[in-house]
Amino acid sequence: QVQLVESGGGLVQAGGSLRLSCAASGRIFSNYVMGWFRQYPGKEREFVAGITRGGGIANYAESSKGRFTISRDNAKNTVYLQMNNLKPEDTAVYYCAAGITYYANTVYEKADEYDDWGQGTQVTVSS
């Protein structure tokens, strides 16, 4: 099991930026696909971005493309989500997730493909 702790959420005005971090511990971080999801009240978690074990390939939801960037530092066991040009509709609880894989080019986009989750961090974008 991987323990995940998110940080970096907060309140920002529309058009602003935030960088979320997710620190992992407990297993070999580089064996895991990492992803970011978000959840609106009363809704299922939705995929935001995911990145391969080595960080060479990243996939994004359509709503994230061009504004969000996922990256990872395997030496620091940390994954990041840089969010720019934030919009009020980005307001949600953001979760990072880890999914083990044997394949270097795999990115998971479904929540049930991930094994471990952080506790979430609130992002609020004011208009």
C-alpha cells in the first residue's frame, strides 16, 4: 500500500494558479502510475490527469488540457499538478491516486484502476 498526502489546495481568484503536490511513501514510487482526480459534491470522482511511472507520458481530461500540467519527481516520491488559468468550475476536492503497473507506457484514467488514494485537498476558485 502507498500512503499519499496532498497539499497545495486553497482559495484563488479566477485566472490564477495553484500547484498541488502529493507525497508518497510506503512502496517503490516508480512502480506506480500516478493520477489526479477531482470530485464535486454528490458526484463521482472524475479524471483530471495521469502520468506514467517514469513521467514520460501524461494524459489529460479535455477540461484540463492546455491549463493543467502533471509531473513527477521519482527521487522525491512526489507528483505535482500545476493548474493555471483556473475557473470557478474547477472548484472541487482534488485527490491524487497511485496504481501499480508493470508497464512503462501505461496511464490509467479510471478511478477503479487505482489502488491507493490520498485524503484530498480543497481547491476553490472565486469568480
